[in-house]
Amino acid sequence: MHKFLPVFFLLLMGCLLTAQETDSLKVPKVGLVLSGGGAKGLAHIGALKVIEEAGVRIDYIGGTSMGAIVGALYASGFSANQLDSLFRRTNLTELIQDNLPRDAKTFYEKEASERYALTLPFNDFKLSFPQGLSSGQNIYNALVRMLYHVKDIRDFNDLKIPFFCIATNVETGKQVMLNKGYLPEAILASGTFPSLFQPSEVDGEVLIDGGVLNNYPVEELRALGADVVIGVDVQHGLRDRTSLSSATEILLQINNFRTIKDMARKSGLTDIYIKPDMDNFSVIDFQRKDTIINTGEEVARRHLEELKELASRQGIPPEIRPKIILPDSLVINRLVLRGDPNYSRGYIKGKLRVNLNEKISFTKLQQGINNLVATGNFKTIRYELTSNGLNQDMVMTLTESPDKTFLRIAAHYDNLYKSAALINLTKKNLFLQDDVASLDLILGDNLRYNFQYYVDKGSYWSYGINSSFYEFDKEVDYRVLESNYDFPVNSNVSNINLKVTDFTNQIYLQTVLKEEFAFQIGAEHKELRYSTTTLNEQGNDSIPPAAGGGDVTFFEKGTYLSTYGKLILDTYDDKYFPSRGLYFNGDFHLYFWSSDFNDNFKSFSIGKATIGVAFPLFPNLSVNFENEGGFKLGTSRVTSFDFVLGGFGSYPLNNFQPFLGYDFLSLPGNSYVKSLLKFDYEISPKNHLLFAANFANVEDDIFRTGEWFTAPDYTGYGVGYGWESFFGPVQFLYSWSPETSDGEFFISLGYWF
């Protein structure tokens, strides 16, 4: 027996040597783990460029938050260089802020967004605050398009590189691994950083940023079978008080108390540990994306030899990734709505503006999604594009916002209405599915209110009711009224204090095309008062008894009924500082009945229109050119609806029109033409230097006499400064006219209302 032992020993040694040689020839499975870190996660792109350059082939990718986004895009087939180009040319700050273009809003929504400085949910008479600054909708839209080429993959192991990401169930406090489902939805859930983004709901679970529990999922990557792990860690250590300048940074600091301890262990599980120095960057430093990407590449190059050695062990030719072309258009055959929103299908389709079985651009599709977002009626809007054999279905899951009541506030000062504070109460679904009711109560030097009730039927005829009360006092030239009303000349009076009171009620139908074009028809009831106490204080015995009442002289105290039509096109990118777009507003009123206070009423009509264009001349310098005019039809001697030019601003009352160089209510006439040329130089973000010039002819019947086509009788110029503040536009403007000796200084603080 003993003579066989040497033979057995030699056979055993041979087997061991063969096994060792086999292990040394085994191709290692390489995993890549990418940490979360907000904007700092853009360093992953720079690191990927070096990993590709070294020839390393990745077999698994796991990531959290921004690491999930970059990792998913790479796993879907994008090359590192294409990701570099894609992210450098994308305005990430705008994506995160969910800034909606103005053309996504209906005219009702435009007015609301350009009137109120602060909006807070006010459910059950209790104030609440949003769950996050952003819903992430713009990011989601971008991800849907970028990942369109893998839209039908529901198992992330079937991607070009198997992938998973980590999220946190905010209700249970447990980690959730996302490796199945709709890829854009999964990676957005992984990156919903608390306070910055609203939580996401995926398969019934309410999820937030995976970095809360696991910001560097290296153990999960090992469990998949990774033999060698490359890790890119963009987390930073604890910061001192000088760096904790935002709520986001404070929350991140709290989270880092645990993750720093975890990384001492997790870094030991990483074979090639790439750790860019991110101490000088914050999670929201997206404007520094170029520097961050370059930093990731620079640090990864220090590991280039290790990466090349790993690539040689793999023994696989370098991968050449074909460029992925982002789609420009698609055809949707069927729209499937999920959820149980309290809004009709017609309302939703009307907002989307998607025609089934017709080619539509991704830009138009995302505009339709923005239209839905702009309503504020939905907490989240998620949609999947899935192939159905011919083209694709669009499956939308709408989570209706629980906020139905809102408290809104604003403040304003101008030279006409003086100081004012606005308190608004808005209620959605008050009586019907698609309705909204809004009441403005305006307190200050002049008490006012504005009530609106609007039923939005999308692409069908919508309808509404408006009721408003406006009032102000203004010193005006007596000749403005003297020439319009049958009052004797009084040489003792030059200026009078005119009080204007307007109570208006409207009911109307409206149809909207693409949120930018509206046609409206309606009926209007108006109570109009023009009065003064100045004439009685002067002891004017020549005032007709019918016009006087105690100490008050009424120029107008009548009731009017009219029908009207209105046509509006508004593609301006900003109401107060437009830099591009077109504008048209045409209005025609037929006044068919009056209480006839001045005993001079016959039916008459008033028509007016404004057409404008704004466009950039050079970077930061834009021009806004507008022409407008108005006229009266009929022989009625009623002058209360004549046009009166003068002043500055957006005071929405009857036919009072602003005109630089003259004070408010200075130039009357039953017809007028006016041109405005305004230059706007944005010296820094949200800060504007302004220069404007306007020209006008205004008097009675200028279109009949041909006076409208002559050289302008009135000119005015203005220079000033504008600031887009958090409570609305701030404007200071000095204006003058060659026809007058005195200049006018106008101030407007906050939104006009």
C-alpha cells in the first residue's frame, strides 16, 4: 500500500496546480458601484471616460441617487463620451427647479402665476407646505426620452449591462432594491432627495433617495457575482458651519453621520476605489458641472494603470459603443389613463394636445405634459411608452394633488393704486370636476376685489364668471373731463381730484388652442362712477343740479350692459420683461343698454387691439415692439368709455392706457393709435436696464379724419431699472416728453393686480 502513496501525492499536486492555473485564467466579473451625491455625482461621467479608455468591460452596475442616473444611462448603452456631451449641454438647474415655460399655462393660470408672490395649501383651514421644492417632472421627461431605446425592458438584467439601484421606503424605513420596472421611474425614485424632491410612488411604495440608507451599494454588487469592484465615491465628510448654508446641506450632513462610518467598511470591499475630492462642491452645484466632470476624470487617471491591468486580465477587446440617437418624434396609438383623478378624460386629453395615430415630436409631447403640470392639479404625472406591435401605447399614471384649497398673498405699490396687500383664497373642484374658484381681497389705499369662477374643459368650450370692483383717486387736468362732459368752463379750476369706481360682472365662453391662443365671447354688466369733490369745494354754482349730489359731483353714474368678443394670442416668455414671442389682444364691446345718467345714450361699440413682438438682438439685449389702437363706432355722445392715455404699468381698467412721458389720465379721445419700442438689457440674471419710447395720436374720430396716419402728436421716453424679485417685478422708471416741461417718475413694486 505504501508504495502507491508517492503516486497519489504526485496526482494530487497536479490537480492543485491545474486548478490554480484555471483560476488564474478565469475572466473576472467586474462590478461598478456609483455613489449618490447630487451634482457631485457628475464626476462619475469623468471616471467612466477613464474606465472606458483603459479598456475595462463592466459586467454589473449598481448605484444610488445621481449614481443611479449615470449608471442606468451607461448600462443602457450610452458611451462615456456621449454622456459627457449630453450632460454638459443640458441645463440641469432648470430641470431640477421644474421651471415651466409660460406657454404651458392657460390664460387663467398665467394670470395666477403673475399675480401672487406666495401660494400655500390651505386644506381644512390649516396651512401646509410642499413635500419638496420640485416634483422632478422635468427630469423624468428628459429620462423618458434618453432611455427611449430601452423602453420595453422591464428586467434591468436585460440591459446591455445588468443594473440595479437603491431607494428607501419612507413609510417602513427599509431599503428597496430596484432592478425591475420602468427604468426612468426607478432611477428617479432613487434620487428623490428629501426637501429637494417630492417622494416617488413605485408599485404602491412611497420612495425617497436611496442614500438615506445605502449610498454606496457595494455589498449588493458583490452578491450579484462581481469578482472585482470599481467604486466611484463622491461623498464628502462632515462639513463645518460655514458650509451648511441650505436645508439640503443640513439634511445631507445629518445623513452623513452614518454613511461616513459605513464607508470605512465599504471602501475595504472595493478593489479600485476612486475618490474625487468633493469638499469644495455642494449637492446643488449643477452650474459647476464642467469642473465636477473634469475632477472625476482627473482623479480616475491616477488609477489608470490599475484599470489597464484589470482590462488585460479580462482579455476582451475594447468595446466600441455606437452612438445612441435621441428620438425626435413618435406615434402614440392609444392613451391609457391609470389612477382615479377627479378630472375628466376630456380635460386631460385637452391639456395633452396629443392626436392619436399621428406623428408627434418629443418636444410637443413634453409640452403637453407641462400643460398638465401647470394646472397644479396633479401631485405626480408618470407615463410609460410601451410598444404594442405597430407603434406604442402611452400609459399615464396620474396622482391627483390632495391640495384643493390655497391661500395666496401678494403686495404691490404703484403711483395709481398706491399701496395694496392682496389675500386670495382659491378652491378647486368647488362644484364640478374641472372647476376652480378664486377670490382676491385687496386692502390698502384703495379697497378692491376680484372674483373668478372658471370651468376648464380642455380643448372643448370652457366657461366662467368674473366679478370685480376697482377704485382709485387721482389728480387730473380738469380739461380732460371738461371737454368730455357738458360742464361749463371754470377758469378757477385747473386740476381736480377724480374718483373712479368700477363694478364689473362678466359671464363668458372660451376656447383655447395650445394654451397660447384663446377666443372668448360673453356678456358684461358694469356700474361706472366718475366723481369729484373738488368742484363743490371751489363753490362752483354753475354745476348742473342733476350732476351734483351733496358734496360730490358725478360726471358718470351709470349702468351699462354689453356683449363682447375677445381674441388673444400670447407667446411672450415673460409678461413684464419679454425677450421673445408674439402677442395679440383684440377686444370688441357692443354697449346696447344703459341707465343713461347723462341722458345721452345710444348704442355704440368700442374696439381695440394690441399686437406685439419680442426678440433678442444680442446676448442679454432684447427688443419689444408693440402697436395698438382703438376706436368708437356709433353716434352716441357717451364719453365714459373713451380712451385716456398716460402713466406707466398694467392697470386693467376700461380704456385707460399707459403712455410714458405723461401722468395717468392725461390724453383723452374716442380713438387712438400708439407705438411702443422697448429695449431690455439684462445686466445680470433677473436685473434689467430699460429704455423705452412711445408715440401716439389720440383725439376724436382720428380714423375718420385720417389723423391716425400723420406724424405723432404725442411722444414720450423712459429709462429705468427692473428686477425680477421673489415677490414680483420691481421697476423704477423716469419718463419725459418733449411736449411737457416736467418729467414723471414711476414706481412699481410687485405684481400688478
